[in-house]
Amino acid sequence: MTDPALPPPISGPSAWYGPDMARDPGWIVLLSAAELQEIEAAVRPFERENCEIARIRREDFSLPTLGPKLARLLDEVLEGRGFVLLRGLPVGAMSLRAAAIAFYGIGSHLGSARSQNAKGHVLGHVRDLGLRSDDPRVRIYQTRERQTFHTDSCDVVGLLCLRPAKAGGLSALVSSVTIFNEMRRSRPDLLRLLFRPIATDRRGEVAPGQKPYFEIPVFNWHEGRLSAIYQRQYINSAERFPEVPKIAPELKEALDLFDRLADDPRLNFTMALEPGDMQFVHNHTILHDRTAFEDWPEPGAKRHLLRLWLAPTGARPLPPVFAERYGSLKPGDRGGIILADTRLHAPLEPV
């Protein structure tokens, strides 16, 4: 029987189960020799001119044959299974600058790059900086801890693997659409609670006029689409603010069920990113995670990924409440973290 208080069950390619994805890796796309030559030719003038990477635009980064393929892959990310992995960028033979230009240029064909922190970094570095997530100023990607399943504050997140960890550090994905379907079937009473606004800590990255947390439901139904936004650690840490009510027992039960489903191997799956792999994930239909890892002792061998937050012009409409986190709701010009003195740039080292 249909529950009038909840959206209907959702079918289609976004409602996938992890073991099915692991068995049929049609989401892995190998770059051809001709496509790699295109990338190399597009990178060359930017590397030679030593320009600011953040100024690269799609029209400046010509990919005559790969570009149309990227448009098709973006449609799969936004309207299909929600993720894709491009494999084969020869990062071992490239300088860090060349690899960053290639990744940023490819990303420009998918969407506009958004600032990932208060410093205005449009090119992020995912490395262990020796920090701990129990520091409220620290975001978990700066540690070697498990991240847990979450979304980022953008439409699409991209990762380029430069070097993997010595052990661990696997990338994990789960469909938030499937979590919704499972909760709707088993505990619709708890699911309803996740359609109510909930405080999430901004971790100290607060613009003038903003509260130090935003209040958006975990699940949002808008114009016939289900979109999720979630980071459990930051929901928990928002309780440090005296004006944020403590999480009620029923809501804790709902969040705990959400986490159990995300962690369930019947729903999720993991992949080991290889050097040169570029993963692109749709934040509104997928949660991503990274397992804890052991790093190499040598500084030059340590795990290192580059990250992009992207805003495609063809992204879905979002409900007005997302403006609390995304600022503008205009596709192609939304998401990211912008403060009063933010200057967009693409550093080549984590700072």
C-alpha cells in the first residue's frame, strides 16, 4: 500500500545494489591511445605557459573526440547509475602540474569547478596531514581515518588517484536511492524523520550572516527527484552548538538505520583506485566513503589523490532549502564553500 506521507519507491538505474556493480564493471571506461594524445596536446600549452590552473575553461581545453564521450558519461552520472571511472591517465610519466592540468581540464568538460574549502581551493588534495577528526576544525579527508559514507557539498565530486596507500584506502560507494527504498520498505516511520531539517556542522567554515551549521533534511523530494545530503560525524558534532537540540532517540534510531544500510555489503561495494584512475560521483544519488589506510613512510610515496567539486549546467533542480549550503541553486553555478575573502585557486600542494 502506498504511504501518502512518503515519495513512492524508486526504480531505475540509480537504485542499484553493490554486488551487481562489482560483478559487471561496465562503469570502468578505458582511455584510448587517441584520447590520451588529445589530453596531452590540450595540457601542453598550459604547462608551458605556467598559467594559473583555476583559469582553465572548457573552451580552452580542446578534446575533439573525448569531449563528446565525456558528455555521454556525464549523462550516466546525472541520470543513470550515478558514477563512472575513467582509467588510464599515465600519471606516473607526468609531472604533478601536468596531471593536475589534465584532471582540471577534463573536469571543465563536466562542470564548473567549485571551492572545496574556505581557502578557495578548486583543486583539492586528499592526503593524510597527520590531523584528527575529533578536532572540530578538521575535515576527515585530511586524516587517514575511515571517512564513513557521506556526500560532498556539490553536484559531482571527482577524484584522480596519483598514488594509493600502502594498505587500505579503498573507495566505497552506495546508492542513497537504494537506502531510501530499503528504509521505506522496512521502517517508513523512521524514514519520515529524515525528511525533516537536521543540523550539520560547517566545521568552522562560516560565511558572514551564516549559522555555524546548516539545516537540510537527509532526504529531499523535489520535482519528482530524490536528493540526499549526509555526513553523520558532522551531524553529531553540530550538537556542540548550544542552540542545536540534542538528537532525539527516534532520530538517532533513524540515523543508525541509515548508517547500517550504507555499511551493508548487500548494498555497497568497494573499489581500489589505481594510479591514473578518475572517479566521478553524483552526490545527490550516491554516498561515498574511504576505508582507513596505512600509508608509506616515504614522503614521496604517500597516498595522494586530487579532487574536484563540479557544478554541471545540466544538473537537477534542488529544493530551496539547499541554498543554505549551496548558495545559488542555479545549475552550473552552485555548491562549494565561499567566504567573504575567498580567492579561487588551484594549489599544487596541500596547504
